[in-house]
Amino acid sequence: MILVLLFFAACFLAYSNGANDNFKGVATLFGSGTTNYRTAISWATITTLAGSIAAIFLASTLVKNFSGKGLVPDALVQSPLFAISIALGAAITVFLATKIGMPISTTHSLVGALFGSGVVAVGSSFNFAKLGNAFLMPLIVSPLMAAVVSLILYVIFRKIRTFTSVGKESPALTDDNSVEKYTGKFMGINAQKILDFFHFISAGVVSFARGLNDTPKIVGLLVVINTLDIKFSMAILAVAMAIGGVLNAKKVGEMMSKKITPMNSGQGFTANLVTGLLVTTASIHGMPVSTTHVSVGSIFGIGTVTKKADFKVIKKILLSWVLTLPIAATIAAIVYASLITLFS
């Protein structure tokens, strides 16, 4: 019964993750008017699933990290009750944030849940040093790095475009508002069509990177179920993640797409390119960065260049990030204490 509960808790976490995170990779496609919501979420679902499959071969380090190994004694890592409390602590936190349309980090929620359950279980034996070095530092540094890189890269791209006289940004009427489009041709092909193609590719890269980075984190909680094959677990959780994205991604999607900053295709392409490169690199090296933090940082970097970023929205998002860890830690601690009492 306990193992079944763990499996469903992990599926709930995967569902919540998909609901909060799935649209983030394609937010700029929708926000820039490059495509509609339905096409964007379909592209996100397909490419995220591909990333989840790739994670089977490329992201084994993250599976080990998010099992809790090295943070708490090995005996506790093998405890299903410990894993259940982590899964539910993170899942409930992410699900609540999704309901109010706030883009938070599943990674941050998992770290908070690991901390809350771990402290209740082992007290001072918890490895606080590894928590800071291997988990918290990448989460803090990654959005700042993304903002700076996207700012610099967009300025470079804009200068290259101006120097080569490919075209210029000009207002063009879309279905619901006026957005900037690119005029002119490059090698005889319409500049806007070329940009839209690469924008889709970059959005796919971000969603692929998200699946690559997030799926093994959740699978890490299932390593205590030795009867379940890791590949089978990743497949099931990938499906749950996809369903969550299709059914519940719209509120967070609109926040990411429309409310941080207005953008055109070139700006959206730059933000997605930076996010995809940073998250993919982090996944391969076992660094638990947050796709949310990196993506928001990239979009904010663009808004800083264009001076159109909504700082009130950014403040709200930052507040939700600050609250994520303590809320997840508190929920996980309560769940773990309750489970110990119930099953003792």
C-alpha cells in the first residue's frame, strides 16, 4: 500500500509539474503572436516528451541527486515514507501556485520538500553544506545568468541584423494587438518566416530541455521501488506531465507570455535560445537548475533591453519564488510527521 501511495504521489507531482511548467518553453511563441495557444501547447507537449525520453540516457546524475542521497543517511533514502512526503510537499506547492497562475520552480519545491522532510527525520544530521552547494547555488545564480546572457545576446543579434540590413522591426496588426514584425529578405526568403522557423525550433529546445531536466528529478523519488524499472517510471511520469500541461497550463502560460514584457519574434527567439542552452547544459552536468527561473530570467533580460518589463509582475513572481521553499518544506514536514505517526 505504501509503495502504491508513493507511485501515485510521484504521478501527482509530474501532473502538477506539467501544469505549471509545460507552457514555459513556448510562452514566447504565444506572447509574440507567432502562433496561437493550441499550437503552442501541442508543440510543448511533443518536445517535452522527447526530452523525457532522452533523460533516460543523459540525466542519471539528477536521478541520484533528487533521491535525497548525500543529504540524509542512506537508510532514510530507502524509506518510502520519506519519498512520499517529498513528492506530496512539492506537488501540493506547485499545484497551488498553478491555480493562481504563478510560475514557480518544481526544482525549488523539491529542494524545499527535501529540506523539510530531512530535518524532521534526521535533525542536525542533514547535510546542509550539500544543500547549499549542489542545489541552492544553481537555483540562485541561474536566473541572473540567464537575464545577463539574454540581454547581451539580443543586443548582439540586433546589431548584426542592422549591420546586414536584413530588415527592420515594424508594427504589424495581429488578431488581438499590434506587434513588431521583421521586414525584408535574407537570401531571397522573407526574414519574418526565417525568424518564425527558428523561434519554433528554439521553443522546442527549451521544452526538450525541460523534459530532460525535470523528469529525472521526479523519478529520483521512485528509486526506493526496486521493482519498478527506471525507464518505465520515466515513461509513466512523462505521460502524467503531458496531461497536466494540456489540462491546466493556461493561467501560468498567460502570465509568462503576456505579463512580464511584450515581445516580438526576435526577442522571443533570443530568450528561448538562452534558456534552452543553459538548461540543457545544466542537465548534462547534473546541476538542478530551474527551467522556470532561467526562462523568466531570459524574458526579463529582453524586457530590460526594450525597457518594457513590468516590474510589478516581476516582484510578484520573485515573492512566489521566495515563498516556494518554506511552503514546500512545511508541507513536506507535516506530511512526513503524519505518515510516521500513521504507519508506526
